[in-house]
Amino acid sequence: MAVPAQVPAGDRGALRIADRVVAKIASHAAREVLADAPQAEQVPSGTHPHASVSVRRKAARVRLTVEIGYPNDIGAVCGSVRRHVTERLEALTGLDVPEVAVEIERLHSPASRRVDEERVR
């Protein structure tokens, strides 16, 4: 039986990962970090990070919008999210991730939660 000749890598085709898939992976990776962050119990359930992604030439630029508990070391939480999202995206997609921007949309504190609970009329 004859063995087929090896086809050069450039002739075999390419894999394209949709931006929405990369965004979903980034959002899930951010959720993994935020679930273990200090004051995580203050963030209402059902609140998930939102990611938008731009993939160009094997590189993904990510913008995440998150909500975190307060008081907290915001810089440390954002740094952890940035590192974990970068690691997960590079491992799962093979893309370079030169930029992960983390935007804090809302801070949740115990005081603000009590005010919301007391405002029943």
C-alpha cells in the first residue's frame, strides 16, 4: 500500500476562529477569575462579563466589561482578569493576545445592596 505524499502546510488550508467564539472564551475566562475574587458574593447572580473582540492577523484584541464587588483592590482584580484571559485565549485558540482592556462597569458594595432592598414602596 502506497503512503500519500506529505502536503505542505500552506496547501492544507487554514482554521479561522470567529470573533464571537473568541469573545465567548474571553468572557468565560473572566468569569472564572471573578468568581474567586474578593467580595464576589456582592455581585448579583446572573451578572456576567461582556467581551468584544477584534481578531486580525492571528492576534486578538479584547475589551471586557465587568462588575466587581467593592471594597476591593481594583487594580489587582483587573490584572488577574487580564492575565487569565490572555493565557486561556492563547492556549485554546493559538492567537497572540497583545491587548486585554478591562472596563469596570459597576461596583457592588454591601451598602448599595441594602439601599436597593429597602426601597420597596
